Amino acid sequence: MVKISASLRNFRDRTRTSISIKTSNVLLFVALFLIVTLAIIIRLSPLIREIYLIKAFDPWIQWYNAEYLNDHTVYEYINWVDFKSWFPEGFYRGGLRPGLTFTVVAIYQIFDFLGLPISLYDICFFFPAFMGGITVLVMYFLGKEVLNRATGLFAAFFLAFNPGFLQRTTAGFFDNETIGVFATLMAFLFFLKAVKTGKLVHSVIGGIALGYLSLSWGGYQFVFLIIPIICIILILSDKYNENLLISFAGVEGVGLLIFSLYTNFNYNSLFSSLEIGGIFLFTIILIIFHIIHTKRIDHPNLYNNLINIIKWGFVPGVLISAIIIWVAPQLLPFGFGSRFWTILNPLLRNQISLVASVAEQMPSAWSVFYYNTLIPLILVPLGIYFCFKRLFPADILLIAFLILMYYFTGSMIRIILIFAPAAALMGAYGLASILKIFGSFVGERKIGVSRKRRRQLKGTIGNAETFAVYLIVGFLCVAQVIHTSNIAWQQMSQAQMVPGGNIHDWEESLTWMKTNLKGTDVVVSWWDYGYWLTPIGNVTSVNDNATMNQTRIGMTGMAFMQTNEAYSAKIFRKLKADYVLVYFGMLYQGLGGDEGKWPWMVKICNDNYENYKKLGMEEDNWQENSVFNEAEYQNSSTGALKDSWFDSQLAKLLFYGIGTNPDDYQSGDLRQYYANQIINVRRDDDGDFWKSHIPDNGLYDMKVFMPTYFSKFGLVKLFKVDYTILDSIFSIENAEVFDSGYATLKVKNTGEKDLQFTNININDLDYDFIMGVEDNKLKKGEESSVWIDIESKGTIFQKDDVVKLNITAQSESLTGGDYTFSQETSNFFVKEAQQGAIKINYKNSKVIQINTSSININLEVENIGDNIVLLDRFYFNNDTVENRFNQSIIRYLSGSSILEPGEKANILIQNSSDNFSPIGTYNKIGVATPNNIYDEILFTSNIENFSLSILSDERIVSPEILAFFDNNFRNHIPIDFNKTHAFTFDNGTTLIKIKVKNTGDTTFGLESIYLTETLIEVLPEDYYIQNGTLNLEQGEEELIIVDATDYISGLINEEILISVTGNFETTVASDIGYIYIINDEPDIQIIENVEGTNSSFIYTNETGSLLIKNTGNESITLKNVYINDVLANNIEYTYGNSYLDTQDCAIISFDIPNLKINKSDDVIVNVTTTSTAEVVKTFNAFVDSAYYDITIDKERTFAVDTGNLTIFITNEGLRNVTIDSV
């Protein structure tokens, strides 16, 4: 029992001893608590200004991703392709680093599970500040691990009040860096612990931190690569042991294993990327070295030689690698991303405009280091000195960390974030080491300085000096706090979305877009604003701060910097833009408007010139080897802007709608500042004020960009893109101007908008024109021929005159107004007019009798010529003004009044009062063009739904009239031995075969047959129906055989009018046409007279002309012509040829040898053929006074009584004559 009691007393004593707390520890904990608390409080500075907004750009997309993950499943998030970004291809957001997103969503879910009323937005807003505080705490432990607790405390203090670290961990700056710095320091902390203790658990924890870093931040590459560098340095400094292998394998291996869980992890990078493949390569090398290191006692020479090789080869290897990186990085077997290359070699930045255009990737000036670090930067040299003096693994890590971050930050300003902990740690290391020395002279503690050295310093350093040093340190710490606090209050408390804390244009604009636009509306802006437009404005964007497609970004720059509005619209259409947004900083420094970003628009666009050229985007205002010539936009020496800049679409959009008179605004208004700048301050390259390029109040006449929304102060402007200028396009084809007073062409609407053509001018003179469409309007894809009346203006063009056509059209714009535009042809020559030809297709035309006083005429008119024709007028019997049909009753059922070659038009002439009653009455219907191209056909009428046709259902001009005259009256039925024709036989009998057809919709019966122009009705006994029935069903044909012997003379080639009527209770149908009687055997005739004009004659100038017609029942070939039994010479065919089909005609001319005037007036002409057909005619010689005209001068002719007679003869003709006899 006594032993138990004693044991309990001993346990109590041991417990008291273990939990006793020193005063110094309490102060340490309090100090650390205060540092962490103040670190968090100073990062909540935006709340002081009551700005509860996420900061900058990238944090908004992080919140957007977190919101999506919170509202969807993990599977949906991992497979999420966001088509509202980088439209239309979309952006694979499931492939983004998941660390930050999953962390905040997990925190929210925990809070929500616990019932705490905090939103996801709240967590995203406050997360950076609290994460900054946690990182400060980690920094304490890292500093303690590197040197001691004092180092950790100072390092935590310096990091807590470091502006470079503060700017990325202020409340609202919800981005990957908040985790990045924390995880980096954690990885370093446990790597050092593992190196010191050799415990695998420490290296695994470090690997987990590195894995978390790789899943959260792109800066993971630095940690992956610096650890191998530390290992190499430790090997070179002969500080290698197995702990290093354990540390390296645990940290890098676990980190890489976790990283491989990332959805976008590229396993091919094991062989193509230095950041991954290099780790595997170095791991193999390190294992081999470790094996050699363990055998160094057995093989000392091998080990020493290897170390010497490594030592002597390291520096040259580093130099060679550096030279390659600077000169030819492509030679390295493993590669980096473009941004990493620009960190290693800043000179490459200028070659990659997209990288150079990002402000946070610009090089850092010395002032940047000082401003963002301050006191630790002063202490860094001390830290480096003491690190080199001790040179433990932790010191080597710290030196490498600082030097690399210093170089990288100098290359890219953004890396000041990770330089901050390096400088804080190194500064704390130096400060703690100094204070440790001075602290050895105070009190009883004599640590850190040797006894001998203390005796030497005792006379020079006393308590006063020591306390002075502490006082200076205190002042430095206060300065650090004040400097950082001022930055936190003046800068970090602001949000980029609210410049100055009181300009809410962006908030208003994004709210307006979210409220008034659809989520599918595409808003194109410069890439800077993409991370606001989609997450906040809820609209679709085509580029953003991810800058993953520089070709797309360059296209945006091209669209903004184009000086041609139509070309700009083309690019915006390729980008599928519904709206265009610009941000105007009012020329005020610090607002960061697009007026300062335009050089990158030009540069990035030019960088992708070859790509755009391959895509077929080249326009006529492009440069020879680039899209833009920057020198045309700005004077590179003075910086003054040139005309091209002011003519760019960007400048016009920025200046649009902003007042140009400073007096229109109150003092302090940004717009007043702008107006004053352009009027009184800023000058262009020619020395003129900017106002000379800007219309009053910026009211440019823009056809494409329609103002839609302007923010309160006009900083943010949204324009609706009206593609009318692109959709309003037409082509001009086959434009021809003729010397006969008209012109023709063809226009086609090749755009998307309906067009109305309003004006056509030739050589700047307007002319009347007619189109083949109603109101001169063409819908999408429609085309129409155009007839231009030149003659009415009295203009006379001669053949080969040079002309140019200009055509004006208009379409309806997006705002409902008219967009008017013109297009012109190139110069071309006037042509000699060619005779066209039109034809009324008899088969598809008919006259319908409505009642005894009204008819409808249906015509199908075809252009059978080679030129465009205009159907100008339709007439009845004769083309006189009184006989022309009124245009008001003419309607085109299909086609139009303008016909291209081969085109047809169906015309309805409605309710005409012309006389076709009773049925069977015939009249001529004609159509004519302005240049008097005619066609005429003989018609009778039919009742509606009834129709009778005499076959063939075509009509032709009389063959001899067609041969001899320019006549277009088609009243004859073509001879067809299977259809309608007439024969005269040797016995004097004449038979007419008439083929008829019911071409209507109703059955009727054959009623009457009429012959001759007096319409003598044929008696029933003089004709019969071949099939024996008078009824004609729909589509049925019948052959009527008529004995016409008693009704006509029966002469060969006699012209006969035939009319047939049909009956259905009354006369309902009719048809009419002329035919010629032919011989029932081969036969030809010389036609002496056509329509009262001699058609065959013999001239006394020893020439002759004959009109010969085949009037027989078969084809013949003309052979010879004999004149007075003498073969005629030089026979020429002026019409037709020697081969004559049935009813064909030919006109031949020939020479007559030895013909003597008045010797004999009779000339016997004999024409033979290759068959039995032959014709003999006797002609009287015809003297043509134009050629032969001799007269006896009576005044000078006399007789004398001696029997002599003197005759004086005058030849007034055109030919020489010889007097043959008197």
C-alpha cells in the first residue's frame, strides 16, 4: 500500500513538472496569436470600406466554378464543358485544378450541415484572409524548423505584414494562390523535418502538401524542381545521407501520385516535360548515387571520382543549360510551357505578345521588390551571410528558395507572391541571428558567442548598445506594420470592379446584362473582362483571362482595330457576337481602359497573321506580311497617335456618345476630364488636337454597332452588332449596255436580308429601270433581271464607249430604319445591240370567254433569243395605243416582265373587253418589247374548263413571209402528215386532214368546221370523223377529213383558214389556224409575190433573185438554175439552203450572162432539183433605176436636113452601160 501511495505521489510530481509553463512560452504563444490574428484582421480591410465584392478577375471564375460544383454532382463537375465561355467550342472546366474549388465547397457543406447561416459566396470572400492567417502560422513553424523559435516568430510577423503576400490573401481575392503559398511552405516544412529526422511520416505529409499544391496551383512546378536542386547541392557539399533519399522519395513520390489523380494529368509528360519526366530521371540517378554512397567505404576511389566529376561538371553543366535556355530552348529534351519559358528567359516575352500583354506577367523593377517587401529586404543580406556561415540543409534550401524567387520575380511580377515568404524567412533568419548575438550580452544567457569573443566585445558593446539595437528593430517592425496597413487601407480595400470605391459602372453594367440579356447572348470584349461577363453578367463570352486561344484573342483585336467597319463586322460575325463591349477609362491614368490596351490587340493579331491567311480572312487593307502596320497607328518615337488609330472601330466605340464640351459636365466628372483632354491637351501625330478626329459628342455614323447600354459615367458601353451591312449583299451579273438605248443586267440577293433596289445610274446619271419582281424587292437567294431605259433620258451611247453601272439598294436595319448601300461594276464597253426574239407558246396560251363582253387571256411568253428582254406591252390586233391592254389588268402568274434567255412568264390579262364573241371569232394577240421585238398569234376563245386544239398545237409564221419579211405574226399550223395538212390531187380534189384534241377538262362534242377567212361552214356531208364519233373525252384526239374541193380553188400553195368549234349545249370551244395546200407529189414553186411585194425578179444588171418553196410531199434538194436555157453563175443562198423540207423556203441570187436591156423582156427561169420536182417561170426583166438609168437630153439632141441625127445620152445610174442598139 505504501508503494502504491508513493507511486501516486511520484506521478503527481511528474505531471506537475510536465505541465509547467515558462513565462517565455506564454509570451511566445501570445505573440504568435496576435500575429496570426492581426494577419487576418488586416486582410479584412475591404470590410472597412463596406466593399463586399470578390476582387480582380480570376477570383470570380473560381467562385463561378465553386458555385457550379455546389449545385451539381462531382461527376457532373468533372465532365463540365462550359459553353458560355470560349464560345462556341466551350471550355472544359472539369479539367481545372480542383483544390481550391473542392476545399471551399467542402467547408460550405460542413457549415451547412452544422446549420450555420453562411453562404458559399461568404466563404469564398473570407477564405483568402483566414487562409493567409493559417499560412502565417505555418511560416512560424517553418522558421522554427530552419533555425529557432525567434526566426519563426519574426518570419511569421514579416509574412503577416508583407504587401506582396497581402495582395493575394486579402478578403475577396479568392484564387489558387491562397492555397499555393500555404501548401508550398507545408511541403518545405516537412521536407526539412524528414531530412533532419529521417522519418518517413514527415516526408509523406510533405508529399501530401505537395500533392495538394499540385491540385490547387500552377506554381507547383517550382516545388517539384527545387527539391532535386537542393539534393544536388547537398551531394556537392558532401552532406548527403539516406535521410535525403527518404525525404525526396516521400515528398516527390506522394506529391506526384496525388497529382496523377488530376483529370488533366498528362501521362505523356513523363517523357516530354521536364517538370514531370525530369523527376523520374533524377529519382533514378539519386537511387544509383545512393547505392554508390552506401558502398563508398568498400570503393572509396569510385565514390571520390564520382563526386569530383559531379562537382567539376556541375558548374559547366549549369552554364551550358542556361545558354541553351536563352539561345535555343527547343534543343532541350524536355520542355516547359510558354509562360515558364518567359520566366527562365525574359527576352522571350517580347516574342510572345499574348504573354507580354498580361500585366501580372511583366518584369519587376527594383521598386517593386522594395515596395512589396520593405524591411525583410534590408535584412536579407544578413540572412544570407548567416545561412552560408552555417550551411545546414535548411540553410541551403532557404538560399536556393530566395535566389530562385528573386530571379523569377524579376522576370514576372506575379511571383512576388512566393518571393514574399522567401524574403520574410531569410530576413527573419538574419534578424534572429543578430539579436541572438546581442542578446548574449544581456542577463545571464551567454549563448551564440564564444567566451573569448565576448571578452573582446565587452568593452565596446554594453547594455545601452544592445537595447539600442532592440529599439531599432522595434522601429523597423513598426514601420513594416504602418507600411502594410497603409497599403491594406488605400489599395487592398478597393475592388477593381469599383475603381476609387465610388465608380459603380461595372456593377451597373453587369447587373443590366444579367437582367436584360439572355444567357446565350454572345458578348465580345477584350479578354480582360471575360471572367466578369460570364460569372456575373450571365452572358456568353468568346475569350477570357484563361488566354488559352491566342488566335481567337487576335481575332478580337483585329475586329477592334480594323478601320473598315464592314471588315470589323465580318470578324465579329466569325466570333458569333451579338453584342460588343468596350471599357473606356476616359483617358484617366489608373482606370485601365481599352484605350491603353490597343497595342496588344495589334501585336497579338499580327502574331497570328499566317493562321488568319490560311483561314481565308485576308482583306484588301491588310499589310504585306501582317494584318496591321503598327506604325500607321502610332508614332513609335513620340507616342503620338495617327489617323488609323482614330479611324479604328475601338476608338469610335470608346468615344461614342461622350460629350466633347467640358462645360457640359460638373467639375470632377470624369467626362469633363476627357473632354478637356481631347480639346486642350492631347494632340495627334500631326500636332492637331484629338477633337479634330472626333465628331461632336462622339456621334459617329456607325452602320454596324448600335448603342444598347451605357453605364452612368460612360465607362462601360455595350453595342448591339447589326450585321445588316454584311447581310445586305447582292451580285451584279451579265451587265450589258447597248447602243440602241437600253441596258440589261441580273442582280441576285446573296445576303440574308430582303433588299429593295432604289436607283441605278450609268456614268453617274440616273436612269429609270424595271425589275422582274414586285416593288423591286428581292428576298434572300432570289434573283431578277433588270431592264434599264436609257433612251428616255436622251442619252446615246456608241459602241465601245466605256461605262460603269452603280446600283443602290436598301434593307431594314436592326433598329427598323433603312440601311442604304451601293455596289458598282468595273468599267466595260458598250455593245452593239443584237436582235432578240420572244415567242408566245401557243400550246400553253388561251383566251377564255367569261361572257359576251369580257375575256381573260392567258399567255405563256418565252425568251428564245440570246439577250434579256422586257415585255413592255400587250395588244389586240395592232400595236397602237388604243389597242394596247391597260397595265392595270396585266398580272404575272409566274416569271416576270423581264426574261432571260430561255425563261418563260405566265401572264393573265384579266377582264378585257376585246371582242372574241361569239366563240370562233378570231383576233390577233401580240406582245412587244421597248426595242420593238414582236410576237403575234391568232387566237379564238373558249369557255372556262373547255379547250379545243388543232394539232399541231404550235403556230408558225408563214414560210414565205418569214423568208422575205421580218414578220412575227404566227398564224400558220405547221405541216405534219400525221396531224393537220391539205393535199391537192391531179384530179382537182382537195382533201384537208384536221387533227383535233380536247385539251380542256370537260367532254364536249365537235360542232362545226369553217374554211377561209369568211368562215364558210363545211357541210356535214363534206367531212367525216375517222373514228366515227363526234364526242371528245378529256385528252382525246380525233382526225377530221374534209373534202374542200367545193370551198376553195385548190391551187397548190393556196393559203386556207381553218376553224373548228366544239359544243356542250352551246358553242364552248374553238381553235383556228392557216395551212397551205401542198401537192401530193414532189413539187417546188417560185413565189413571185408575198404580201403584195415582188419576191422573185430579174434585174437588168444581169442578176436575179428567186423565192423558192417546197410545195410537195417530201424533202427536195435544189440543183440548178437556168436562165433562157443557160446555166446561171455564182448561185448564192441569201436565205435557207439547197435542202428544203416540206414547206421550207429558200432565196437564191445569181448572175445572168449576156442579158441585154430591151433586146428581149422575157426571161425564162428553170429551177431543177435532184428529184422529179422542177419549176419553169417566165419573168420580165426589171430595171432598177438606182443602178441603171439612162436618159436622152432633149435640149442637146437634134436632127439636120442632111439626114444626120445627133443623140445626147446621160447615164444617171450607178453602173456603167454599153449602148448596144438604137
